[in-house]
Amino acid sequence: MNPAPPLPGFTWRERPGTPGAPVLVCLHGIGSDAGGFAALVPHLPAEWRVLAWDAPGYGGSDRLAPEWPVAADYATALARFLDAAGVERAMVIGHSLGTLMGAAFARAHPDRVERLILAACAQGQRAAPGGKQPDKAAARLDDLARLGPRAFAEARAPRLLHRPDADPAVTGRLTDTMAAIDPAGYGQAVRMLASGDLAADCAALSVPTWVMVGAQDIITPVAQSRQAHQALPAPWRRGLTVLPGLGHALLQEGPEACAELVAAIARESFRAA
């Protein structure tokens, strides 16, 4: 998956696929970018077209206009991105903060989502936009301002992995990616997370939805993903998979297992379509 020519307002990565094959759209988490799916892609079927955006405020993508955006604002931006990329309908996978974006998009545009995969669900804190930030959100931004992006990343990135010492290269890539964040774009994402309500969006979905999470995830523990899964309407609720030996960054820590699961979901979805 390589950097693709910029679209108006967006930077992104793409691995071209075969016409008529599945299209997978990837939504990264709060401390990541489009490259967060690079480890996963080589293990996916070669004929798939895979697109990963830099969310607004990440990479070279424009920030959103509101100082305190909500998940629906990112969903609107995603619709613009997919229009520009020529994608009418696709499977969507969101990781962590990307689960809030993916669920909001699927809620607003069910006709454009073939299947939805929520990985390591970030529930959100249901704060009122523009009001007082929850303590956790405020502390995160205070730490970033106090430490700077590099030291902030060095402190936080290892916690995303179950065994950060097992593969220093993975830990290093996570750290480098987090250290490259734009503090202003990150701040918008933190505020969106503070106002998010994943369970409410899940309860309103009308697309088949699967949930996956690392068994050793200490950032968004398994209970959060179970809560999102339970909120899904029964006709659209599909599997919940807890992957052993993986932490929050499950797509980087266990790309083969995650890709196998995503491919199995695609086979089921296209049989049912």
C-alpha cells in the first residue's frame, strides 16, 4: 500500500485491486495515520482494492472547521473522500477512534457500507461539544503540550502492544507515527472522542457489523467492544472475536490473524449480499 496522489483536502494510501473485487476502506486510530494498516495489507487477498485515508487533521489532510468536531463531521468528510476516490460502496474497517468514524458513517450512509468491522472499540465519553472536557481528554492534551509529540509518543506507544519488547520494530513504527501527529488535528480528534457515543451509533446501524479486539487490550478493554457489539440491532449483529495475545494495536501486532478474520468476514458478506 503506497501513498496515492492527493485528493482535494486529503492524503491517503492505496493498494490497487482487480475490478469487481472487494474494496476495503480503512479508518485509523487517534495516534496513527493511513500507514497504520500497512502491516495488515500484505496478508489480505491480492485482488482487493484497499484504501486508507489520513483522517482530517492527520498527515496532509485538512483539519475540520469546528474546533470541537463530532463523529458525524468525520463521517461527512469520509463521504467526500470516497466520492473523490471513486468508491460508491465498500467494506469499512475502523480501528479505535476509527470505530466512531466508521459507525457514524454507516449510520448516515448505510447504502455505501457493504459490511462494517469495528476493531478495538473506542466508546467515547458523551461529553457535550463545546463544554467542559472530561478529565481524561484534558489530561491527554496536557501531556502532549507538556512533553511534546516525541516524548508523548515514547510514553504512550508501548502501551498499545501486549508485548512491546517482543518486536522493537513494531514498537518503533508506532512511536514514530504517533510522534508525527499534528497537535491541532490531534486535539480535534481528542475532543471528538470525548463527545463520542459509539453505543448510540451502533444501536442505529442497519448494516451487518462485526467486532474484533485484542484479548490483552488495556486501552480499549474487551468489555468496551462487548458493549458495542451488544448495542447492535440483532438483525445486523454478527460475530465478536477476541484475539488472544494481542493488545490495542492488534492490526500491527497480529496482522496475519487479523487479515485472516477480515478475509473470512468478506467471504461471508459477499455470499450474503
